[in-house]
Amino acid sequence: MPDTSSPMTSPAAQLKLVGGIPCLDFVNTVGSRVPSRDAAIRRGESLGLEIVDEKLSTYDDLLSWSRHAGLLPDTVVRRLLAGARHSPRESAAVLKRAVAFREVLHRIFIDLLHGRSPSRADTDLLNREISIARSHQRLSAATQGYAWMWDTDAALDNMLWVVADSAARLVTSANLPRLRQCAGHRCGWLFVDSTRNGSRHWCDMKDCGNAAKVRRFRQRARANKKS
């Protein structure tokens, strides 16, 4: 963090931002999600997933990522960090809420990606977060007309307002059909495919794309040896 005793060494501050919009980058704050052995079954689909390499282990991680992703300016981050030091229980509650919200968003986006209707419980939680976010928006006079502005108070859940607003925009926009999931092995990160022909398969061609090429090359080499 800037000007604090907790420097920006959090793994969350090193994450690639490949989602294209804040809510997807927020969902991508894990290494990956893999099926759990005791996964709950619904509609024939295994929804129980275990998180591999959690990036949001502390409230400081959440703040680090929010700054890294451009959701909060340095001035707000410093105030929130100081507030978290004085209210550890409240900041811990915000972290717990943030992680729960992230997993709900992941389930909703995966359901939509596969043409399924999200559950009522997940939709209700999304609506609650959107309602909270909307309560912190105000119209402010701009050069031409008005513009939506966020409250300037340093509430510990500031970043969740931006995430909820981003999610609301995505699920109601023409970009929803461009929602994609990385095809990389043990990845599953989400992104909006902004390519002209909608041909993007990887979160990052340099990572998952190249890894897939290497796997295919090795598979062909092994097949050639057998033949």
C-alpha cells in the first residue's frame, strides 16, 4: 500500500487484469477453481468447487487488488487501510462478504455462460449488493447535464460498490453473449471477448494459450513415437 507499513507485496496486486471489466477481474482473484470431492449436485451439474490459490486472504489483499485494478484511488485506499486498522472486525466482515459475493458472481456468470438460469438465492444476493451500491450513487452536475458519482465517504466496502455496478451492467448489456471462460488447464478465468470474430479462447495467450500449445506438441510427439 502507498505510504503505509503494508507495501504492495500482496499477490492480489500482481494479478493480471484480463477480464475486461471490474466484476470479471474480481471473480478472477483466485488461481483456479476445481471440482470438490463432496460437490453438491444441482440440475445434473456439479457446482461444488474448491478454490486453488486464494488471492483475497486478508482485507489488505482486497484493498491491494482494488488499487491495482483501478477501483479506488490512492487517497481512498490510505483512508480505508487506516479505518481497517481501527475496525478489524468490520474489515474482516467486509472481506467475508466480498469473497461470498465473488463466488456468487462466479456461479451466476457460469450459469449464464451455459444457458442456465441462476438460482434465486444467488440473484437475491446480487440484487442486495446492487441496491447497496445504488444507495451510494449521486447525480452531480457535469459539463453537459449530470453524471453519476460515488459517495466520497471512506466506507470499508467501497470497492464492492464498483464491482456490483459492473456486474449489473454486464448482465443487462449486449456484451453478455461475449462472456467467455478460459479454456486453459486448471484456469477457468472469465473475460469479455472483444475480438471482432469472437475467437478468443484464453485469458492470456502468453500463459494459458502457450501452455496449451506445448501440451499439444508433446501429445503429438508421444503419438508419433508410438506409431
